[in-house]
Amino acid sequence: MRVVLCGTYGDLRSFRRILKQLRQDYGQGNVFPNDEHLKRSSPCIRAHHGRERETPETIALRSELMKAYFDHIDHAQLVVIVNEKKGREYYGIGTTIELGYALAGHKRIAFTRRPRNSNIRSLMLSDKRNIGLLEQSKRSGTRRGYPSGARTI
């Protein structure tokens, strides 16, 4: 199963933790983003979430990286949305765009926490059958994704 993980890089530590678990569950080569994509994203992360400024180069690079995300979403069987940042529900603009793209492509979607945001919930009504919640195993603390560990919301 091909899986794409979408979420803010502003909480990269949490993002990487979930990415690691998905790679264990589905296989290193079946989960995007890969290490090369994250490495290439570094200038954009620093410009958007750090103390550096956006430049025409980081904007162009971000466009290229977003196209890669869209390509991987096109071929994914599951799109996991990290909809939290520092313990609170959060949707960055990039994540929201990726979520809309995945919904338009009728992809299966799992959220890391139950969405409460009314705009996101209204988007979810478009295809309830393909939207679930990535559940956390009570015993191991690991997350499991669609189809076995997700509940339809």
C-alpha cells in the first residue's frame, strides 16, 4: 500500500515520529515523503517556519516540492493528514491544499486526530466512506492506519 503523509513541517519532530511509524507499518519505500524530499525541503522549512525570509528560490522550490506531493497523492491508496501541531488541532495552508487535492481524487484519508474545525468537517462530508481516523494502539502507543486501524468518522 502506498501512503502519503501530509502535515505541517512546523512541528517536524512530531511529523517525523508519525512518518517513522508509517514506514514500519507499510515499508520504507511505500511511504512519502522520503528522506530525499525532506532534505530538499530544508530551505523552505527554514524560510517558512524559521528565521529566514522567503526568496524567489524558496518559492520556486516549494512549487516543485508541492508538485511531487500531488504526484504521490495521485498514486497513493492512503493519505494521512497530521492535523495537529504541538498538541492542538492545526491545518497549515499546504496541508489544507493537499487534503483538498486528496479529496478531489477520492483518496482514502486518515486524520491523526478527530477534526473539529468546521471548514474541514464540511469538506469531509463530500465522501464519508473514504475518511477515517488513524487510531493509536493502547498497548504499544503506535499508530495504525487505514484500512485495519482506522475508523470511519
